[in-house]
Amino acid sequence: MAYLTFDEYSSFSTTVTQEQFSALEQQAEYAIDDATHDYYQLNSLTDDRNQRRVHDFKRAVAEQINYFAFVGSTKSYEQESDDFKTVRIGRLELDPNSSVVATTKLGLCRESYQLLGKHGLLFRGVS
């Protein structure tokens, strides 16, 4: 079951087309499931009484989709290899402050990470 429909995604953002959405949504699910230890694989998203958490979870999926669309990749190794360290053309030298991969946490963009973290979905304590 997909966490987010295209109509729900459209209410948050319209960065990608419906065709792009299907592939990116699945990859966003994988990334978020990994980070949350499959929280909504083990618990029902539709039966969750905390509607704020459900809303923010779905927003996190939408943000992750937008992030994947923006960087043009869903895999960390692809993002890492596409990033440049230093480019020198004549007297012009470009040296980025940080790489794309360095700005992510647990494979999530900052926005998704913050949305999931504020509800304790990234908790790493003893179970």
C-alpha cells in the first residue's frame, strides 16, 4: 500500500508529474521505512489516531519525493558520484561548501528528517 496518493501529494506540492510520482514515491517509501524501522509497515497508517503524525508523515514522503526529483537520483551512490568537489576552468574555480549526500541524514532530506523526528519516528532507543 502506498503511503501517499498523487492527489495527496498535489495538496502538499506539485514538483513532479503523475508519471514521475509512481517511481519516486516507491523510492521515498523505501528511504522512510529504513529510517523509521518500518513504523507504518508494522502499524496502520489509516488507523493511527494521531492525525498530526499521519499528516506530517505524508508531508515527509512528499518532501522526500521532491528531494529525489531535485537531485535527479534516488540512490546515495549516484548522488555521491554526481557531486563535484572542485571544478577549475581557466581562472574560474568552483568549490562547493558541501556535497548533496552530506546534507542528508539517514538518507533523508532535512525536511523529511525533521518532520519524522518531531513525532519520535526516528527513535533509536531500546525496544
